[in-house]
Amino acid sequence: MNLQKSARLNQELIYLSDKHSFHLSDLMTTFKISKRTALRDIESLEQSGLALYSTPGPAGGYHLIQEGLLTKVHFNPDEIHAIFFALKAMSMMSETPFNEPFKQIRAKLLMNLTPNHQAGVRRLEDAVTYYTVPAVKHNPYLRNLLTIISHNHLASVTFNGQALTIQPYQLLYRDGYWLVASWNPTSQTCWNYRCDCLTSCQELASPLALTKQELQAKIKLFNHGEGGVKFKALLTEHGRDHFLRSNYPSMRLEENAGRYYLTGYYNERTFDYVVDYLLTFSDHAKLLEPQPLIDGYLKKLRTLLNQYAD
């Protein structure tokens, strides 16, 4: 099967996945193919495991027999290599929200390839490495949090000994730590809570939870400085690269007349985090404003220097 046909069959499977019936003309129009090609494609889809039957007449067509997930999808060699590369990258993470280990998934997929393709995958895995830091600490509630997020519910958690009600909306993995990005309805703030600092986590099916649209609107306002103090720093070329590798949603990179500026917002709670983040730029960032943040930055520098004082 040539790559063009393989890709088209995959797209046709996706197109038909939520339909109960279709006509030959639907495939012809959607994928710009001839009647003859459409008929051949339907035959190929049936051979791949798509269950359907046809009815004659002007009002007839093809009817899909719903059997859950489609069993076969065709991938070209590049797509197969990309999948195994992604699995290799994820397998380096010691903890994930998913029950099945990635090494087990890899083994299942590898068994379905021909010996030649298996050898090609192994050569690729030896040739390309994706480095990531394993989880530093145990995170017992990742699966719970993923379920709560998918249900769009509130959660009752204990974070560093403090009881909180939050609406988690995203799990993040950064520098060896799992974080759960959440909206706190009590303080009306967004915050990334370290998952290893949670000692309890319970789902709350509460009507107080925001809809996805409401939540996105509040997150956008908060990340763009609602209730926060704006700061600005001048970056070198190296500083620009550092920002692109490591940044936060409340921060932006701006370019003006060939110069790079880091802008963002902080509040009382995030003050120390922003100071520590700016220190990671070393001499490739110069904080321009505001003065309280500059003072906090200089205070932290003096603390570091005093460690080496006689």
C-alpha cells in the first residue's frame, strides 16, 4: 500500500468514526476522489476491520456497525518511528497519571511490526535520545487528579498541611516535579501546586465548579496581570534562549529595536518565585522595574554572596 493511500485511509477512518451511516458521494466529495477510488477504499477499510453493510436504492448507502474503537490504523514508517520516539521519551518518566507503563505499551506495539521494522525502530531508539529529569519525589494522586480534571469537578486537597478547595485544570511536568495547575475559588487566583506536597485529594461533584469556558477566561485574565504587579527585564541573546527553554504562562518575550525584554506579572504569593526564576538568567538578564522586585533580587544576591564571606 503506498503512503498516499495509507494516509487517506487513516483520514477516512477518522472521518467515519463518529458516523452511523454515509454515502459513497460523502467520501468522493470530502476526499476529492473518484467513485472507483472510493469503492476501493471502502473495500480496504472493510479488510482493515471496519464493520459495515450496504443498503440499495436512492435512500440507501453504507451503515456502520458500532463496535467500539476501530481496531486497525495504518501508519507509514516515519509515523511509526515518531510514535516509538515519543514512547521512549515518556518511558524515562518514573511516574505518570496512567496505569499502563510505557515500556509495556512499547512491547505490545513492537510485536505487531515485521522483524525488519522492529530492527529499524531499535536503530532509531539507539540513534536519538530525549533527556528528561525523572520525578524527584513520589506523587500518589496523579491518577485522581487526571480523573477530576476530565470530569471538570472541584477537588478537596491538603497541600503542605493546609486544607484547600481547588478546581484543577491541567497536569504539568517540569524539572522533575509534577504540578497541578488549579483555580482557587476562595482566593480567586491561579496556582501551580506541587503534586508531591499533596497528602489528600478527593473529588467534589460540586455545582460551584466553573465551566471550561469560564475557567479559561479567568486564567487568561489572571495570567495577563489582573491583580498583579508588572515587571520588566532586559535580556541578552543567551537570556532570550534561556527564556524560550524555561518560562511561565504569566510571562512574555518582547522584541523592540533588536533588543529582547522579558515582561510578566507577580503578586505577593509569587514574589519569591519570580526572584528565584530571574536568578537563573545569571548575568543575561537585567531587571528594569519595579523597584520592590529589584530590591528583592539584590537582597537574594547579597544572601548568596554572604555564604562566601569570612
